Amino acid sequence: MKKENNHRQLKPRDPKKTLLRLFSYFRYNMPLFIFGIISIILSSVASIATNALLSPIIDSFVNKEELAVVIKYIAIMIVLVLAISIFQYIGSLSMARLAQKTVHRIRQDMFTHMETLPISYFDTHSHGELMSTYTNDVDMLNQSLEQSLSQVIVSIITVVGTFIMMLVLSPILTLVVIAMLVIMMFSISFVGKRSAKNFRRQQRTLADMNGYIEEMMSGQKVVKVFNYEDRAIKDFSERNEDLRQASTQASTFGVMLMPIMGNLSYVLYALVSMGGALLVIKSKMTIGNIAAFLQYTRTISRPITEVSNQLNTLFASLAGAERIFAILDETPEIDQGDVSLITKDDNKIWQVPQENSSYELVPLHGDIVFNNVDFGYVPGQEVLKDISLYAKPGQKIAFVGSTGAGKTTITNLINRFYEINSGEILYDGIDIKNIKKYDLRSTLSIVLQDVHLFEGTIAENIRYGRLNARDEEVVEAAKLANAHYFIKNLPCGYKT
């Protein structure tokens, strides 16, 4: 039976909120983050200062100044280049460690939170889809934090610092640069919105395919017994094709930015060169200033181009972060029980709180009573109606009934995997809703049925025995298994 794919139904989250929530994890390693940022800032500032030295060096040659002056500037430049290398190494190492520590905590938070989720959550979410979040989404997030984040920070600092230096050298040429930057940012915004949408679809499709693979692997015996290999291959091919199409569309928009930004950078360089030549002819700028400004033109366009190249990773990691936070936002299993199990004189005893702050001690016997219990997995569709029964300690009871009658449901309710709609279940005379779930389950043992249902309708699952079976034969097989009446009462019958 097909599990409800809640991740597919999620509306895209606010990217800003997702980023802020992701960055909130940095607070656990704030010294490392600050150290990395400072190193990146110093590296960027040193790079900008290195470009600034081009102007005095070239002008010194043009004006035929003393060689000592030129050597001084070159020596300063060499020192700055060495500083850039050192700070880049420190910054990259710090961000890499920050990424690993952050992803480590996110994985830990995901697994810890997953262990608090109710059984109903796993009934409606594919195991393969959850595994895809743990692997693909987290790995993509790690790659983005380790590489793309530092690149974005460097780009922002470089653009701001370079822009200031360009204003100092020539406000007129800076206006030309601003006009071209506006066009570049518009291109990034236009393509980026479409790229982000397609990357979300790619991540969801990948999770769907992983879920199907997990299903086939865990149910391989059933596949072999019923000669379902050809159909399984066909279904996988359809999912694989969906993933190919989604990935192609995502990559198409992602790679579109690189040639656009590259060509716009060349146009900008050409415009600045022509404008600078005119200013030199009119003696409003020196040759050294023009050389420095052209270098800044390359510098300011390079980070924008590099960021556009990182958008594929950024959008994929953002889509992954949304799916990760969707799991973390799931409501944990609620336990309002206050009755605990204690050991006294080597005997297990229920400790029941009283109104006067004292405790009543009730020996653990294992006496189970259902009083007028109503329950349904889905609101409005009751599986159990007004059920009353008892099980005395040591008593052996067999529940006999048609498929879907609620036999396994009864054991699930005793364990409080689900909460009943009405009535009460007593354990040694205590309502189990008042017993702490951990203590309750520690006193019970359960052997679950080993039934594997594949994604698809009920009819398709029944056809595993014979793929060319007619609808009438499917119904007859269900009747022989005492499942027909249960199935026909479902909202979509055999198409559920």
C-alpha cells in the first residue's frame, strides 16, 4: 500500500527562515565560526590591498621614479600575497571543521528527534525517503557549508571592498560597473528562482526513488517468489526517468548562469577599458589607476560569477535543509502518564500518585481489561467499536477473525502505540493512559507479524501472485483470504 508522502505535500518554506535556522547551529561552535570569518575577512582585505599596489608600481615605472620605490611596493605585495595564502588556509580549515561539527549535530538532532516520534509517523512515511534525508540531504548540506558558505562570504567582502576602492579611483567608471552589476543581479534572481524550484523537485524525486529501492530490497523474497522482477524493473525505470527529468531541469537552470555571467563580465571589462582610455587621454586618470581599476573590475565580477556557479549546490542544500527541518518539526510522541514502575523487594510494583502527594503501590500482575473501547487509525473510520475483553495473568488468548478485524490493533493499543478514541484500557486496574509509556512497554513483549506491502494499490499487491489476474480474480483471492469485506469498506476499495 502506498504510504502518504508528506514531504511531497510540503509547501516550500521561507528560504530566509530556513537559512536563519541553519545558521543558528553555528552558536554551538561560535569561536570557530568567528575565527574562520576573521581569517576570510583578512584574506579578502589583503587581496584588495594587493590590487591597490598596481597603481603606484605602474605609475612609478611610467614616471621613472627610483628603483628603490618600486622594490618597496613589490616587497609589500609579496608580503600581502603570503598573508593571503595563510589566511585562506586558516579560513578554509576553520569552515571545513565548522561544517563537520554542524552536520554532526544536525544528524544527532535528527536521530534523537526521530526516536521520539510516534509509530503513526512511520506508518505514513517511506523508510527509504527518511534514509534519503539522512544521506543525500545531509551530505549536500555538508558540501554547501564546507565550500559554498566560505565562497559566499569571500564574495560579499570582496565586492564591498572592491566597490569602495573603485569609488576612490573613479566615480564615473564605478557608475558603469554599478549598471552592469544590476543586470548581473537581475539575471541571478531570474534564473535562481526557477532553479530553486527545480532543485526542490529533484530532491523529492530522489527521495521517492530511494524509498522504492528500500522497498524492493527489504521485500526481495516476495519479489522472487511471485516472479515480480520485470514489473519491479519497469516501476523503477519510471521513477528513474522522473529523477532524470527533474535533475535535467534543475541543472539546465543551474548551468545557465555561468555563461551569462561570464559574458557580462567580458562586456563590463571592455566598457571600463574604453572609458578608462578616454579618461587617460583627458589626463583625468593615470595609467596606473586604470590598470588597478581594470583589475578591480575583474575582481568584482569574479566573486559574482563564482557565487552563480555555486547556486546549484546552494539550492540543492537549501531544499535538503527544508526536508531536514520538516522532520525536526514533527510533533513528538506525547506521554502524560505519571504512574511509574519501581522495584521493591525484588518485585515489580506500580507507583500510583495520589492527591495528597502520597503513592499507592500496586503489584504488577499483568491483568488486562478493555472497557467499551473505540478506535480508528483515521478519524471517522473506526477499526474497533465498543470492544470489551479481559486477559488474566497467565491466561492464553487467541484472537480469531478476518483480515483487518483489529487483532493486531489490540496489541498496538495495549502498548499505547496509538491512543484510543473512547473507553478505557486497564492494566492491573490502572488506566494505561496514566502509565508512563516507557514503564508500560518495559513490562510487555510483542512479536509482530512479518507482512510486507509494496507501494501501490491493494489490488496491485494482491496481483503479485499472478500479474495478469483479472479484477474478478483479485476479488475472489481477497475473499479466500477473508480480506474482501475489509477492503471494500475502505474509502477507495481495491484502489486504496
